[in-house]
Amino acid sequence: MKKIKVSELRPGMAFDQPVFIDPNNILVQSRQEILEKDIERLKKWGILEVETNGKPLGQAAADGGAPASGAAPSSPSGQSAAGAPSGAAPAGTGAAALQT
């Protein structure tokens, strides 16, 4: 997998494959935009790099964070078009129960 420094991530970036925090935890699914709060959490947790086999989608990295083409839009309620909460904890970690 290709490692990406957290300092290189920008809000609105999306990849064609999932982005992982570690081998067992996904930061975002494929085509899901990385949010500012995702980046802030990574920094707070002391995570310096994430990994993906994917390639960046759209121009988010080049234009300072505009939404990537093909990424699922978020609704005003903070949920993605698929209904999953934006920035939700990875499944199976138990961290989802901590969020209200």
C-alpha cells in the first residue's frame, strides 16, 4: 500500500480505494471525501500516515480542497448519500458507541 502523510491530506480529497488508518481500520471508503474533522482526528490521535492502494479522484488535492468528482455528497445532517454518518468510527471498533 502507498503511504500518505496526514500533513498532505486536504478536505475534499477522495480516492478510488479505501484509505486505512492501520491494517484493520478504514478512515474513509472508496470515493468518500476526507473531511477536515477526519484530518483533525488523525492529528489528535498522533497518526502521521494513512495507507491506500487507491489513486486520488478529481482535483481536490490540486485546488485546495474542492470536492472530488464522483465522491458521495454529504447531507446537512452530516450523513453521506449512502446514509452513513460522515466521519463515523470504523465498524467493529466499538468507538461508534462513544459518539452521540
